[in-house]
Amino acid sequence: QVQLVESGGGLVQPGGSLRLSCAASINIFRLNVMAWYRQTPGEQRELVAAHPRVGSRIYADSVKGRFTISRDTASNTVHLQMNGLKPEDTGVYYCKAEEPVGTTTNNYWGQGTQVTVSS
């Protein structure tokens, strides 16, 4: 079982920045992918950014050039640096971890952190 604890959400004005953090309860080298998703009321959870253990980082088109996902292996944490925030970035942000177990994958989610972009 992997616990994920998110932090860093809040209220910010358009054009501002926030940094989200997701701390995992295990060594993140054991996780194939760590990612951030966003959900707004009435909508499905959508991928914002993903950081595979091997391979290139992935970003949603709407955040390319503004958001950066990074792994801190010393603290078993994944960060999402969000710059140039827009009102449409508002939502609950969830951290997800994918743990390989044999031939299957266990998916774990954090509790979510609210990001509100408004003037």
C-alpha cells in the first residue's frame, strides 16, 4: 500500500504561480509513473502531467510551457510547478502513483488539493 500526501494548493490570481507537492510513503524508484490529474465539477479527471521513472515527461497541451513536473528522489516527492496560472486551471489536483506488481499495476491516489485561480 502506498500513501500519497499532497500539499501546496490555494487561491492565486491569474498570472501567478503555485507549487504542488506529493509525498509518497515508499521509495519512488519503485513507482513506474507519478502524475498529476485535475478534476472540475461535473467533469472527468484529466491528466495534467506525468513523470515516468524511465522516459520523457508528458504534459497536457493546455499546460505545456507553463507547468513543470519533477521528482525529488531524496524526499520521495513529486512536484508540480505551475506558472502563468489561468482561471481554467482551477480544479482539484490529484497525485497518482503507479506501482508495478508482477504483471499488473496498482494505482494509488492522493486526497486532492484545491487550486483556485481568480482575481
